[in-house]
Amino acid sequence: MKNLYYKLILAWELQRLYDSEINVQIFSFWDGAWMVMLGDEINGFQKPDWDTCELHEIVPAIRELAREHYPNSTYVKHL
């Protein structure tokens, strides 16, 4: 049940990022947990200082990166 909760919250956050025109990449490789980056291949990526996170840490990671790299965005203003 917890995973469903985290997925719903993540879906909400992804929509908010999209609405604020902030690109995000979330991926995993085998059992190496999740990697989160904001940005894109053309303009570059903003990566956290740590390598990976667990499912329940994805949204806090996105928020941390957004506060640091997109402080004037609509997304951050509504956190």
C-alpha cells in the first residue's frame, strides 16, 4: 500500500514539474535504486550530490534539486 501512495505523490509532483516547464529524469538500473536528475540533454542536468535513492525519497530529492537550481520557478514557489 505504501508503494501506491509514493507513486500517486510522484505522479502529482511530475505533473507540477511539467506545468512549471522543468524537465526531470528518473531511472533505475537493476537493483541500484533510483537516480533523479532535473534538466535535459540539451541544457544539461542538475544532479544531486548523492547517487541513488529509494522510492520514498524521490519526491524529496526532486524538491531539493528544484529549490537549489530553479528557486524562482512556479514549482518551488508552491512547495
